[in-house]
Amino acid sequence: MLISKDMKLNGIHKIMQESSLKEKDKNVIFTLIDIKIENEMEKVLKKFESLETRLDITFKTLIWVVGIAFTLISVFMAIIALK
């Protein structure tokens, strides 16, 4: 039976149980699958960390812009009030 890219881990486990492979060989295959999944999860986590960093920078920039805008509005209102 062919294993497709979209097959879930429990489907692979079922196929492995039904196969005539030795337990040692099955464990090697499961170890390889586990390593592959771990590597993919590390890639996903790195992407999330990158996204988090970009969002943090964007949020800090927004806070600065809002702060400067309020400062300018306050200065203009004070100038208008003094006239």
C-alpha cells in the first residue's frame, strides 16, 4: 500500500501494524517519521517567532506614531489657546 502525503499518522500506524516488518524495522520507521515531524515543527515555530517579532516591531512603531500625533495635537491646541 502506498503512503500519500496527506495520510494521517494513525493511518501510517495502522499500515505498519498490518505489515510483515520486524518490530525493530517498524521502530526505525517511526523514529524517522518522528524526526521529520520534529523538524517540520521547528520550521513552523521559527516562522511564528519571525511573525511575532515583526508584529512586535509594528506595534511599537504604532505606539510611537500615536504618541507623536497626540503630542503634536496638544502643541497645536496650546498654540491656538494662547492666541
